[in-house]
Amino acid sequence: MRGFFFFACTSVYLYRMNVVLFDEPAARTNLLPFTFTRAVSDIRIGILTIAEKWGHELKRTVSRKTAEYLQIKYPLTSDPDTLYIDGAVCPDKKLVETILNLKPGEGLKQNNLTLAYRITGESNINYAEYPEPILRIDQPWKIFQHNAAELRKDFARITTNRKSAPISDPHTKVYHPENIFLEEGVHIRAAILNAEDGPIYLGKNAVVQEGAIIKGPFSLGEGAHVNMGGKMRSDTTVGPYCKVGGEISNSVFFGFSNKAHDGFLGNSVIGEWCNLGADTNTSNLKNNYEYVKLWSYAKGGFVNTGLQFCGLMMGDHSKCGINTMFNTGTVVGVSANIFGDGFPRNFIPSFSWGGANGFTTYQINKALETAQRVMARRNRSLEETDIQILSHVFEITATYRVWEKK
């Protein structure tokens, strides 16, 4: 009876409470360029975005409180009884239970960071210290660093008590089929799926072409493709409607992006609507094996990641031409277009046009035209809200395009 009472209480709370995932300012700045165009909780890690994880755990739709210029993309639901949760924090069972038991005027903190609080009207908040370890995505490299663990958690969230669609192709070789889950409509031909070291999730209508090799943990989102001969190494997430090939290791694609050809990508994060040209290669390890430094928008300079392996961080709508070579720890902003021989610099500002031989500005009207054409190929349209957001990002990132000041 006690267990039933707790379930009933949490059900009432969930039914009554409005849930808002908020962007903590420091985390939001640290996570640029990805948060130039999205709320923190819309970052994908594992199979799901952080917001989707909370929606699944709380059994309801969540809204987001983010930067003012982005709020037009995220209608904010208001209610006298509202539960606010840090959008950089990934849920786990203990944290969810603790948050659901918060009464109005109560909150949780950890090391002076606010994790969650519940208010009704103008409630004063009394905070308790949360003693358990949490996973908080407050740096870009944490996205790939913790992707394997979140893949395993999301696999359990999505597949528990569900039955996988069958693999009907007789020429596909499977290892540890109990760790493999296919949604309806998945198409596989003569591939190798090895889930002995971690689960493999293939989303609705995903395609795995002939000769592809996939090693778990791995996730392929709805409508995404692994092209012929693709080598998908472990700890990798390919988001919805992406097309990938070549060799990919411990990397995350948010969605709608392509790396369709040969070339290596490792320990990297690729936003939405990006394209990596044929034979693009990314260094993820320095020749002297030193820790990799990465551009930080918060510092205005490079910071030590404490990692030996760190590749490419690429913001939404950025592209690179064939045979592009990226140095270890390269950050590319939003709507950059990179091409030419040699290694371009390790920090490429938003709306850059060029490469190792120098950059000019990718003017906003041209960038929007390209975005419209790219999205139309996936039967999507560039909405007015997207235009407003990209135009704002063009303005606020002008300071990084130093050539404009000459």
C-alpha cells in the first residue's frame, strides 16, 4: 500500500505541475556554438535529447526557458504550480524521485548550483543540498565523453518491456541479439551488428546498407542512414535523418546532418543541418599526446579539456568541402562554409567563408538561401523563427569575425 500511495502522489503531482527546463547562464555560454540555436536541454546525448529524457521520466511534455532571442522557438507554458529543472542535468532514477517529492517552496542545490525548485506563485525557496552524483552537460566535450553511458540508459528507457522488430535479412550477421532493438520499418542488408560490448538501437525507418559494420553502444535515429561500407565504432549517436559513412568513433550527430562519404570523425559533436564533404578527416589526438585545448566562448580563448582525445565541435548549418582537414580540437560556429587545402584554424567563427588561406564573411542573405535549399531536400522549410534566430546569431557573433574590423 505504501508503494501505491507514492505512485498515486507522484501521479497527482505530475498531473498538476507545469515543468520547465531552464538554461543556467554559465552552462549555456560554455555550450556555445550549439546553444546559439537551441536551448541547453535540446542537446542530444545518448539516444534522446535531455528534454526528451525528462519528458520520458516525468510522463509529460516539458517546456523550456532559454535566451530571449530563442524563446520564440520555445513556447513557454506558465502555471501557478511550476517545477523548474536545470536543463543541463540528465535525469536518473534517484534524482527524479527526489525532485518529484519537492513541495511548493522547496528546491535542490549541489555545490551552489540550482538543480530544481518548485514554486506556486511567489514562493520563497528553501534549498536542500543534493548529495548524490549527477551528470550535468556544461561543456561541449562532455557530450561525447558521456555518450556511451547515456546510450545505455536511454536504451533501457526506450526498449524495456517492448519487443524489437525482427531482422529478416539472412546475410546480416548479429552478435548478442538481446542487446539489439529495431523500431518498425528498419531496413538492413548484409551488415554486421556487434552488440557484445553495448546496445544497438535502430530507429523507425532507419537504413543500414550493405557492408556496414556497427559496434555498440550505438544509436541510429529515425530515418537515418548508414551508407555502404560504413564503419560505426562504439559510443556513437547518429541523430534523426542523418546520413553517415566512412569511419566514425565516439561522436554525436544531433540530426539532419551528413557525413556520407569516406573519412574519419572521432570524439566529435556535429549539430543540425551540417555537411562534411567527401574525405573530410578530423584529428582527435595530438602527435605529442598532450591534452587537447578547445576554444571557449566563456573565456574568449582556449581552455584545457583534460582529454587526450577531442575532435571537432561544429555548430548548426555549417559545411565543409571535400578533403577538408580539421586539427585536433577544432570549434566551428554556426553557418560557416569551409573549403580549400591545408588545416584551417582551430576556431572558425560563425558565418565564416574560406579556409586555411583566410576567411571572409558569409553574408546572412546567402547563408539563409543555402539553409532554405538544404532543408527543402529533407522536406523541411526554414521558418520565420529560424530566420530571426540565425539573423540574430549573425549579429552577435560579428565580434569574432576579426577580418571585418580591418
